[in-house]
Amino acid sequence: MEALPDIAPLPAGASRSRCMARVPLGCVFYLTTRCQQRCAHCWLECQPDQGADMDPAMFSEIVRRAAAQGLLRVVTLTGGEPFIDPDRLLECIRELLAGHGVLEIFIPTNGLWVLADDYRGLAEELAFIGQFVPYELRIAWSMNRWNLKQLGRNARPVAQRWRELEHRFPQVFRRRTLEREDLQSLARILSLILHFEMGNNVLLESLLRSATRFLQKKNRLYDLERRFFHFMSELMRAPSKQEQKRAFQKMREELSSSAVLAGTQALLQTFDLEAWLDAKIKGLSFATAVRMKWNERQKK
Ligand code: SF4
């Protein structure tokens, strides 16, 4: 097996000192290519009764090598359907938690495993193991329109059981409801942040105008987007560093309030807005702010 790289390569032409986060923080393990579904968009072309599992010895070797280089902070266990073999999935989670510096484990699922008779026992075990994951163990059912259609008559019982699990173990089980509109919002927020970082103020103004038009036409509107776009326009009007810092602090406080967080988890799961705001307030790099946040959570 090839040696793992020490750091990710820099983008062409980027200066090392300006690159925000050049050290990879995590790994994605494709535990299997088996799945009960046959989605047209599946890039692994998974189909029922087909596919193969990752060799346990290979999994252990990658875990060992990646951990030795500090690359296992955030781990995704996916497939295929990672719950197709629940015992193997539990083994993998336990192995990851055996002193390899893992802070967060994310497991996306098509949700079908909750139809098994013993789903409650498995859920309880996962919730128990979740207590030993320093940042979080997050198991997310992709509940978008496409997947519900694929589930057919199973959609209702899966939704009912998933609601039960979310209610009993909210720290572990979540629905992932990232719809097309959410992705468009996220893309706009990220684009504004990138252009702000690059100092493209002229372009920012036109992006904000377009964002305002987008909000007027949007079917589902979360408070976070409205407040973020308002914050960006305040930021652009703030002439001094001190006023900009006040704008960052105000946005940070608003983000912390539960009212803002309601219904916005899908957006915030994809980009750590809180860490970006902290970095700006404290004058740190984004990577340092993320690292400090994780270190603090680890101490708790
Ligand atoms: S549920 Fe996921 S892994 Fe399974 S076929 Fe669909 S896209 Fe592929």
C-alpha cells in the first residue's frame, strides 16, 4: 500500500501561507457497495443482491496509517448502504474509537434498516456508543423527495420509526432534508464568503442584489439566510475594522440563538459558519478556529 501523503497538495498557484486549510481532517470509508435500493442517480450503480464489502484487514490498515498521521478527526462511513451489515458497522465504529483521535463520525443511510424487527436494539447500541464520540456520532436518513419515492410503501413506516428514534436519541439520529433550494442557499452563502475573503467588493454588491431577488422567489425561507444576507450588506457598509468586527459579533450572537438554528441544521452541517465568524472576531485563520472548537469540545 502506498504511503499516505503528509498534507494535501496546494491548489495551483496558491501561496502556502494564504491557504486556509491544507491539512485533510478526515476520511470517507466506503464500507460496501451493497444496497437494497436501485437509485438511478447512484454513482456506484448499487443494486439489490450485488456488490462487495471492504476487506476488514484493509479497513484496519487504513485506520492505523491515517490515524498515525492525524487524518482521522472526521470520519464518514458510507456505501452502498452502510447498515446492510449492522454488526460489521458496529465493529468499524468501535475500531475507530479505539484511541485513533476520531472526533466525529457521520453515517448517511437510506433508512431502510429501521424496518428490521430489532431496530430498537441497534439504535440503543448506537446511541450508547455515541456517548464515546467526542464531537458527535451523527446518523442521517436522506429524506428528500427522491428517496421517499424510492421507498414506496415503506416510506410511511420508515418515517414513523425514524421519528421515534429522533425523539428518543436526538443527539444521534437526524433526518437530512437538504433540498435543491437549500443547496442554492448554501451555494450563495459560500459564494458571498469566498468573495468577501478575496476582497471582491464590487462583485459582492451584485451578488447580494441577486441573493435578495432569490429570497423573494424562494418557497422555503429560513431565518438564517435572511439574517446572513442582511449581515453581509452591513459588513460591506462598515468602513472600519472595528465596525466590521461588531457586525461579525452580532451575526455570531444571532447564530447562537435557537430561533435562528431552527430548521437550518442542513445548511450548517455543510459549512461551519460559527467557526468562520469566530475566526473573524478573534483574528484567526479558519482552520485554527475549527481546531480550537474541536479541542474545546473534546475537553468537555
Ligand atoms: S440508496 Fe444510496 S447507495 Fe443505495 S442505490 Fe440509492 S444512492 Fe445508491
